[in-house]
Amino acid sequence: MESLLFAFALAFSFADSAKIAPWAKDAVAAVSAAGIMNGVGNNNFAPTAVYSCEQSALTLLRTYNLLTK
């Protein structure tokens, strides 16, 4: 339970956390806590921004590395 609360704290520590859709908050907390997605800088997650090819590749690489440890 404590790690779940920590994950939510990470997700909602982003300066733009109010822009994260309610249905996505659990997923943002999970990928943030796992280190898969860490935001775009300046403490922003940018949930409404365009997701680049480079960001997609990095997300896939981090997910792969996490799953193959």
C-alpha cells in the first residue's frame, strides 16, 4: 500500500498534474513510479503534448529493460 501511495505522489508532483485526465491518473502513476516515463522537463508531464518518435523509442526501451531484468 505504501508503494502505491508513493507512485501516486510521484504522478501528482508534476507541475501540470491537473491536466492529466482522470482515467489516466493510475497509469501515469504506474509508469512514473517504474521509471518508464519521467516527464518532459521543468517538472512537467505534458499529457496533452504530441508524443515524439524519440519519446516512443525511449519508452519502449525502458519497458523492455524493466521486463527483462
